[in-house]
Amino acid sequence: MKIHKGDTVVVLRGRDAGVTGKVIDVDQDNNKITVEGVNRVYKHVRPSQRNPQGGRLHKEMPIDASKVAVVCPKTGKPTRVGYRYLDDGTKERFAKKSGASLGSISPPRKRYANKG
């Protein structure tokens, strides 16, 4: 999955379309991500020892990863994500629109280093 924990994403579809938030959790098996402040649900709880106030508790639920796009750090607009190898053999993610780096994802490997 090209979206990682800590990325800033914008929601493209659904009730929260247009909302920007940070990725809290990634579930690669089900292709779902949890975004801060998006797809919030409320649970009504009675007063108890653990929660003496009671009331409505809210939490974010996962949404499908295809419904969000990573925000480019350079332009601030939604973009697709690609992979590339740098001259020293380090693999990194980059924004397809601007070419800005989104961080490295593997250490340098001699096999992929530019021998030029």
C-alpha cells in the first residue's frame, strides 16, 4: 500500500469529502486506513465506574484507501504516489505531480545504485 502511517491525506469521496487529516492506522490486509477526524461515529454509553460522566463517545472508523489521496508537501494538492530509486540505491516514495520526496522506505542497496 502506498499510503503510510503519518501521511497527510485528503478524502475524495463520501460524507467527509474534502477533509484533510493525518493517517492514524493502516490495515493492509483489508485495504483500509483510519484518518484523524474522518468517518467519526458516536457510541452512547451509560455512566459507569470507568466513565462516570456517560454520554456520547466518538472515535474514527476505517475507510477504504481508494477514497483518499496523499497531499503533496510541495503544492498542497492531492497527488498519486510513486516509487523510485535514488543514485545511491535508496528506494523512496515521491509525489507524481511535483516530484517531491515523501521519504525513503528502504536502505541503500548496491544492486540499484547508479553506476554512472
